[in-house]
Amino acid sequence: MTEFKRQVLPDGKNAKVVETLQTRLVDLIDLSLQLKQAHWCVVGHNFRAVHLQLDEIIDDVRMGSDEVAERISTLGIAPDGRASTVAETSSLAKMEADFVSASHTVTIVADHLQTTINGLRESIELLGDLDPISEDLLIGITGGLEKHLWMVQSQEE
């Protein structure tokens, strides 16, 4: 195992920061995967608009998960984005593996975004005193996801 000689944070803070970042990483990876599932399986009225919108959200979520994983690495710990870890520890409900109407897809996506945002906000609160750099990173990701939530839930009937 590689150990970095220089730590960005003291050991006591580092472990807490990495733990909460790892939790957020798992949720972001799961969100991107489940949104792709929704993207492939959306059908019905407004199919194309929802289909394309999901790709936009997925791009932002994937970028956010990469930033979180790289922050964990910066703190000297290997991030864990393996499928088994994501499946075992994600906070998100499982998405259906079937075709879903665009209107129902919008509701499911909004719910998944809300769950992810709630977790991010919890971590932001925790990180305030521990690591303002990680806190700022999550604030940026959350802001983008909240905008996507607004745009998605604005379509609910």
C-alpha cells in the first residue's frame, strides 16, 4: 500500500472527511448509473426531452463523482467506486429495470436527485469545521444538482 509522506489534513480530521466523501461518492456513482437506466428506458409523451435531459444530468453527476474521488485520493486514501461497494452502500432506492413513462421517470429522477442532495447537504454541514476545501467542492456539486432538480420537478404533472 502506498502512503503519502505529506498529509493535507491531520489524521483525526482526515478519516472523518474521507468517510463522508466516500459516502457521497457511492451515491453519485449510483445516481449516474440509475439515471442512465432511466435514460435507456424512458418512453411515451415527452420521451425525447426527458431522454436528452437525463444525459445532461448524467454528465454533471459523473463529473462530480470524479471530483469527489480525486479529493479522496488527494487526502491520501484510495476511493472505492467498485460496483459491489456501490450496490452494498448506496442511499438511493433501486430503479425499475423496465420501460417507464416519461412522467413517472421525471418523478423517480426528482426523488433520486433529492436523496442525493440531502446527503450532500448533510456532508456539507459536517465538513464545515473539518475541511473547507472538501466542503466547497460539495457545495459546488450540490448547487448544480439543485438546479437540475428544479428543472426536472418543474415537469411533474
